[in-house]
Amino acid sequence: MKQLFFFVVLLVILGIAGFLYRATMEAPLHDTNSSGNTAAACPADAKVCPDGSSVGRSGPSCAFAACPLPNVELPQLGIGFVLPATFTANLDAVASAGADDSLIAAYEKSAIANATSTQPDSIVVRRYAIPAGKDANAVMLAHTMYESSGMQPGSMEAFTPVIINGKTYQMITVERFEAQVHVLYYLPRDTDVLRFEATEHNVNDWTDANLDVRALPTVAALEKMLSTLTDTSGAQ
């Protein structure tokens, strides 16, 4: 009788031990958040930022963290890039755009870096949708105007193709007047066209027919920014 009793107790003990072992092995990993609550651990994969650094997943939804400056992400466009070191976001310009929904972001050169001019040099990002029945060329022509004359280019021959990091941009200078130079870089995509603008002030040789506008500091900074342009539309 005693042997039977001990046998039953042994079976119970083994059953409990097996249950605890299985529960421990099959339970998901957990960590503790700042509130002291336990939460499922996020996957250990990483998102590479435009400058080559990386960020991991965090939070209840395990979403990727935002890439820190100088990285900039524009989710509405599905792109990211490295902002030039001397430029900062001009939130007032975007806020005051009003009905102009093409303006997505604006950046201006810091006062120290721009000390030679009363107006800050700037970089602007715009987006134009491609309407049904139109193509990217029609959109670029429709939204390009020579600022001194108010005229539009007659054809795409007025643009210069520029390849930057494997992407082909259509470049055009729309203003060279009173020491100011304004250059546009269009990037056609499937459903829209992105426009990146560089405005340079205090250009002493703006009347020189041989002026290389791509060598101007702000235009060169824009091209360097475009060389870091990455597609973030697939990021979770």
C-alpha cells in the first residue's frame, strides 16, 4: 500500500515538473518597459539610416525608431537623406505654405554659415503628382518657370540630365539675377515627381556666362544630400 502511495506521488511530481518545463520553453521572451510592465521582446533586426548608422525596433508595436539627425525622413514621400551640416529645418516656411501643398520640407543655412548674405541660402523639397493622362515630362514643364521673365521652358531640351548615386535628375537653372541663383533638380517616379531646389545668394559672378552653378556651395550641398537619398517606403 505504501509503495502504491509513493508511486502515485512520484507520478504527480513528474507531471508537474513536465508541465513547468514545457511552459517555460514555449513561453515568449519578455522584457520590462519603463512602466514596469512586461512586453514581448522586439525582433533584433535593424534599419539602416541614410548615413550608414542603424536603429532597432522599440515600443509596443516594435516599430523602427526614427533615424537621428543629420538623417531626415519624409514618410509622406517615402524617402530619407542626410541633411547638410550647415542647414536646419525651416518649419515656418512649411507652416506658411497655405494652399501650396506641393511644399513638403524647407531647410536654410545657419546664420554663421550664411554670414555673407542678409537672406539665408535654402534647400526646398516639393512633390507634384502626375495626373491621369500626363507624364513626368509634362509635370516638370508645367511647374518650371524662369523667374526673371515668367516664361516656361519650351521642351525638355532646356533640362540637363544629372546622374547622382544611380538616380537620374533633370536639372535646370531658373534664376540668375542680382547675385541670386536658383537651381531645380527633378526626380521622376511612377506616380509623382519630386523637386529639390537650391537657392544661393551673394553670388558675385552671377553674370558670368561660364559660371558653374553646380560648384556653388548650396547647390553642391544639395547634390551631396541627393547622393544619400534612400527609399524608406518599405520600412515597417
